Amino acid sequence: MTNLIEYEQASDEVRAVYDDIRATRKTEYINNFWKAIANHPPTLQRTWQAVKEVMTSPGEIDPLMRELIYIAVSVTNGCDYCISSHSASARAKGMTDTMFGELLAIVATANSTNRLADGYKIPVDEQFKT
């Protein structure tokens, strides 16, 4: 298991990222994902900036939908950590058990039909090309 870098053990560079995570998320909690990648501060900084920009910047996709998309990709990629952390975040933003079930049904169906389309090497219809 990767060493988890706690705030008290962290370098100033890592503490600055942790402080930004806390301020952005309005919490004192730093989860294990950030503590693990803090073993390489440039990766911590780069990853946090990307996540912060994509998940918290203003845009047309609301915060709950962003979390649902993150869960869908995490399910497809088999990342238990991300499924768990983003499910918790989605629940805090209003996701219900019914929504979660519908999301998983969509993910399962999309994965199945994607494999069929790839396996059969189905050409894309002209009307779908943009």
C-alpha cells in the first residue's frame, strides 16, 4: 500500500494543495486519493488543478451530473475508489438510490452495445457524422 501523506508530515508544496482542496470543497477532510498521490507533489498539483477545473468551474453541466458522469466512467474503468468517493459526493448533491440504479443500468447497457458495435465493426451511419 502507498504511504499516505498526512498534513502534518507534508511539505509546504503539498500543504498548499491540501489547503486549496479544503477551501474549494469547504471541508477540513483530505481524502486518501490526494494523500497517496502527494508522494509525488507535481502529480498532486497537476491532478488537483485538472479535477478542480473540470469538476468545480462554472459550466453547462450541473455539479450532480458531473458526479454521475464521473461514476459512470469509474464503473466502466473498474475503479472502486472513484466509484465510492464520487458516489458519496453525488449523494451529497442529491443522488438517490433510484438515480444510482438508473445510472448503472445505462452504464451496463452502453458497455454491452459498445462491445457489440465494436465486435461487429459497424460502420457509422452518415446521418450520425458531424
